[in-house]
Amino acid sequence: MSASKGNIVVVEDDPAMRLALGRFLKACGFRAQGFDSAEELLEDGAAANASCLIVDIHLTGLSGFELLKELRKRGTERPTIFITADEDSSLPSRSRPPVSSRNPLSARVSWLRFVRRSR
């Protein structure tokens, strides 16, 4: 296998989704590291070495937005993709991620919406 394109951290409390994202990222040439909670990622400190974060908005414990706010407070700012199974189209207007006052361009957040099949 060729050299890795970078380390992507996935924070997702659904084990099947976390596994699927990790496998997909690895197949695309990235190193993927998964965490089942914001608290687990904060304790590990892996965000400091990540190229990008993929974070579920609705986590058990701290939400994805609260995680991003805490990482910024600790001096770790990384490009972040938020994912959710929530089909509520008003979500982006209700729940804006925190914006960096120091560098608004670094606070740009990509929205990736996943729709999971009901079981």
C-alpha cells in the first residue's frame, strides 16, 4: 500500500457507522482512528495529530459542536466534517458550530449528511 494521505479522526457513537467510515477512509488511503465519544477523543489527544475530524453531531455526552468548542479552547483547530442521521432540514440554522473569532476562514465547516436506513 502507498503512503497514507493523512490521519482522519472519526467520532461516532454508532459502532457500525464508525466501522464503515473507518473502512471507507482506509480504502481511500487515509489512516482512520475511531472514537465512540467526544470525551474519549479529548482524553486520547489524537485530534492534535489529525488532518481532519469527522464528528457526529448527536453524541452521547458532549455533542459534536461542544467537542469542537472544547478542542478550540485547548488550541486544537482542525477541518471538521459534521455528520448526522437527523433528517431535520432546519438543523444547520438551529445548531451552528462555534466560529473562531481569530480566523473565520479556519472555522469553515463542511456539512455531510448521512441518512441511515431504518432497521
